[in-house]
Amino acid sequence: MPLNNVRYIKLPYTPRYPDIHKALEAHRHNCLVWHRRSGKSVTCCLHLIKSALMAESPFALYAYIAPYKVMARSIIWQYMLYYTSVIPGRKISESRLSIKLPSRNGLAEIRVFGGDQPDTLRGLGLFGCVLDEFEDIKPALMTDVVRPALSDHQGWDVIAGTPKGAGNYHALYLDYKEKMDAGDPDYFVNVKTVNDTTALQEEEIQQLRNLMGEKAFQREMMVDFSVASEEQLIPLQSVYASQSRRLDKRMYEGAPLVVGVDVARFGDDKTCICLRQGVYVEPIIQIQGESTMDVVSRLTRIYQERKPDAIFVESVGVGAGVVDRLRELQIPVTAVEPGGRAIDSDHNFNLRAEMWCKMRDWIEAEGILPPDEELATQLGCPNYEYAPSGALKLESKKNIRQRLKKSTDLADSLALTFAVPVLSKKELDLLSSYKTIAEGVEDYEPLAY
């Protein structure tokens, strides 16, 4: 029965953040980055309920999605039952986790889903959707299932969660924030640290800081994406510190100039050419839509003009064609197979893991990176685990692409500059002179004096 004859309904709820509800109603795409125990799930729950009650359509469907259905039930279902208990004509289905409510002009339904069962969402037309604890939800669910489900009715979405390092949630946050800052009225981002709310008492906050440890506290209570998760190889804090270091030309003069080339393999990918000289990385060259021969021409010019000490090209797929053509032109180039054996195979699962670990150590020690936010995001993205042998194994490119919906081309081109140690031509000439001297000395005793 529609609510035409109902004057008002008073829900058992006092908004903790009244302005947030107004903002959510004013924007189509919303991202809430709130600290743990801030009340974000309850806020999202009431936004769903009010939207359902105020729906103009004779039948409107809304969804709450958590990473897993069992989690969805434990997080939101009891809240849904409690806050809708005063609504006349409410109908509940425990088996479907569904609540049907009378709306302005008909009937509205709120359903609770788990991201681990994406097929249950396919084919639905949604008027609004909340995705909670988004970091643990596979990005494909948002892009391939939820967004199409919202398109028919131009439905709204609320992405909520707490940072867990530089992952898919961080990427979406940056995307929404960029569009909001550019003035797009459809996008809204709100960040709340534990200092921005009164959800927890000061004594409790201090106890949590002691219990969680400083890194976890900064990440989950101060909502700092730059603090790495336990599985994140390169902390964003380290990347930002590297980008803020002051550069003096004397810091890298005389160091070998190394070129790393990650060749595009898919339509949206970019060929990236990175030039690193000692501690300094130049702004990375990005190429999209150019042929293999165009890439070869660019590298030929770089070789002729800059005289690099080494050129490393990833030889997987179309990269092999670049390597072959450069060799035909008698340009010294080294083909790199990231899946190949690492130099230190006891500690690194393959060469790719070894390159990234060397890059991480360089970033944390002395590296100076260009101020590129996309590069920072890519560097902070890969997670790691340990193989049964104990060797460090980096997250696969395929999995990263599924999470980010793009490749880490920029970061991979930089990693390639660490494929093998490189000496400058001056250093090689010096070593050669030492060898010549040693060959001319008979009965040489290094400890004689």
C-alpha cells in the first residue's frame, strides 16, 4: 500500500551526521572513507531506507552489498529489521534477505547481497546501491555488475569503507575525488578520521592505538591510504617521501643511465619508457596507440641522443618485436623475461619479484621519483605473499589488472631498470684498465708490501 495517506513515519534513529544524509541525497556517486566504528554502515542503512520510502516509482529495488553474504547478514540485516520495525505494511523474507516497504507511489524493496555471489545481482535494475567494506569487494563486481544495474534508472551508489593500503578502494577514491574537485556535481567524497567524529571516547581511542599498533591505527582510525597493509610491497608513505626529496644534479652525475621499456599489450595499456640515472628518475614517457616501429623509432632517438648505458625491454608478447628490431639496428638492448629465474632465487620467486624488491629498496633508501600521482598509485598497488619455498612472490599482473581495471605500466617500466646491475661506461673502462694491469704483472701477491 502506498504511503499517500500516511502523514509521517518517525524512525528510531537520530542522525549522527545530518549533513552527510543531505549530501548523499544531492549526489549520484558517493565515496565515504570513514574510520573503523564510525557508524558508516548505519548511515548507509538509513540512506537506503529513506530512499526506498521516498521512491516515486511504483516498484523500486535497492541493494546493500558486503564482500560476503554471511558478512552482509551480520553487518546490516539486524539494523534493517530494527529501523524498519515502525513502518506499516513492511514485509520480510529471511531467506532472500529482503525487506519490502510501502513507498510514495507503490512498493520498494531493499535486498542484502554478498559480493561473493555476483550472479544473484545480474539482470537486476537498481535504483540505489551501497557497497560496504569496498576494499574487500572485487572491482569487477562494481564495473561489470553494479554499474550496469544502476544505468536503467540512473541509480545512485555509495561506496563505503576503511583504508587497507593502496588497493582498489584507494583507486576509486582518487577517481571520485578527482571528479568532485573538477566540479562534477554527480560526485561526492567524504573523509572522517577518528578525530573528526565523536563516535569513540578519548580513552577508548588511546587504548585502540596501544592495542592496534601505530601502523594499523594510522591506516584504520586515521584513514591513511599511504600506510601499507601487511601484504603491500611498497608503502605509499615511502613513495610520497621519494617524490618530495630535493634533487641536486651532483647526486646522480656519473651514474649509469638506464632505460626500462614496458611495451603495451592491450588496447588501454600504454607503452612506458623510463629513464633512471642513479637516484633520479625522469618523468616517464607514455605512448598509446603507436605501432611497434614507432616505439623502436623513439628508442633509437633516445639511444642516439642520450647514449644510455643499458636498455631493458620486457620481451613478453609484442615486446619481443621491439627487441628484435633494435638488435637489427645494432642498438644494444637486453630482453627481460619477468617470469624468468631471479639472480637471488632463494629470496625471490622470479625476476619480476626481484626487480620490484630492488626498486622498493631504492625508493626507501635514496630514490627521487617524479611527482606523478598515477605512478604513486601503481607503485603502491601490488601485494605479495611467500611461496612454499620461502621466496617472495609478487601479486600477478592479471590479478592487479582485475583490481585496478588497468595495468601498472608506469611502475613496471621503472622496475625494469633494476633487471640487473649496470655499470657506467667510465666504470667499465676503469675495470678494463685494472684487468690489463693485472695481466701484465707476474707473480702478483696482493698482500705483499
